[in-house]
Amino acid sequence: MIIYDLKENYRISHLCRYLKVSKSGYYRWLKLGRPIRYSFDEVLADMIEEIFYETYKGYRFIRDEIIRRYGVIYNDKTVYKYMKILELSSPIRKKRYQCCTKEEPNEKARTVCENFLARNFTASRPLEKLVTDVSYIYSQEGRMYLSVIKDLYDNSIIAYQISQFNDLKLVMNNVYKAIGNNWDPTRFCVIHSDRGYQYTNIVYIRYLDERGITVSHSRKANCYDNACCENFFGHLKSEYLELYDLPKTNDELIQKVDRYIHFYNYARPQRKLKGMTPVDFRMSYLSRSFL
């Protein structure tokens, strides 16, 4: 680089200004080891830093977001290499022990349905296959419960509810929110969950059955049957909630969950969705349906 050759005779800031190169770009090039055949792409570095400090995501996400925002294509290895140079790294997701619901002694109080979903997590249209679950979330005031319903067509969270109680009301309020009053019972839909007591309650099953929705339950002691829902909870906690101190209040915790789910649906591209966000992918389907 010319700046390196002339740095003994001229001030680096003057050389950078004259050659229209930023000082940060020059020092990045030095950190890279002054490669001769490789020109440090300052524009790419700036894009990576901008997206990283907005989202704190890894190189795959940042690469997809660069394509989505700027229409410029880089491969994963290039973005990964630049993040190493810039000393940027995303939080590592913790491995978690999976917990399955134990079968209750009073089987007469529960109605367990077949595993209709059978780990076939691919859907051909919205509202064809839904998965639901409840997970713990915490603030300094204590533990709360988050119930979500996820659409497997575009991985969007179509309904969620937060409560201090892990009860039937939490699950049913979320189902009411997702199904609504204009549900079309003629279109096939399956909703899958684990064997939690809320999901095997006759009130839950009867409500869905009356609307023509097939109820599916995971097999006994097999958490992977509902892995898609667990996957979302993992992203929520490792990408957002666990990055910061516990929210001081339950209201603050609810606001954080609101912000993340909006980000997840509207601004988090996924490779399974061809680099689109869940909402963009859904709108693409809807636009084709009206042609």
C-alpha cells in the first residue's frame, strides 16, 4: 500500500485524506499483515461493523443481512475472516439439557393425541403446520412464562402470550389470539405440542377440534418432536435475553420479548427462507396467491 511506503515522509492522516482512504482502514490492513495481493475492503468492513453493533450476530447472519440490505454478495468465509480481523464475535449459544414432560399418573385426566406432525417440519403454505410450547423467562421480580405459536411455513411467531402463571389460561389465550374469529375450518391445519397438561386438557383439544384443527402431540419422552419451537426459545435467550443483565421488572421483561419477536419476524433473515425474513417470505407467498 502506498501509504505504508510513504509513511516515513508524510503524516498518515494526510496520506489517507489525499488517497481517500480512512485511517481505520489503513490500520486494519496493517493488522491483516500488510498483504500484497489482497486489498482490504473497507466498505465491507464498515458494513460488517454496522450490522454487528446493531445485532451482535455471527458471520452467517451478517452475510445474509448484507445481501438483504445492500444487494452485495460475499461468501461466508470472507465475512468470517473480516470479523476475525475486526475482533468481532457473536455470543455462543449454550448447550441445554432437554426436559420432557413426564407422563401423569392419572391418564384419565389427559387426552394424548397421535404424533401427526412426525417431525415433518416443512409446510407448503401459511397456517398449514403450527407448533406451540411454553418456556421460562426471568426478570429480577421472578419467573414468567412465555407461550408461543410458530408457523412452520415461514418460521414466524404468529401469536405469543406472557403470564406469571403456567396454566391453561395462558395457552388458551394464545390459541384464541392465533385462531381468531375468521378461521376457515375447511383448510387443513395441524398444531403440534408436547404432552404438557395444558395441551392434553380436554378444553384445549375440544376448542381446536370444533374448528377442524388437528391436534398433534410429541411422543413420550421425545423432546426432538417439537424441536422447532425449542429452537426459537434458544435464539430468544442466547441472542437477546442472556446478553444483558436480568430486566429489573416484569414489564421491562415483556418489553424486551416484544422487541425481539418483532425483530425476529421482521428483520432477521433466515437461510431456510432464501435469505428473507419470515414476514417477507410470507408476503411473497401471499403476492403469488393473488396473481
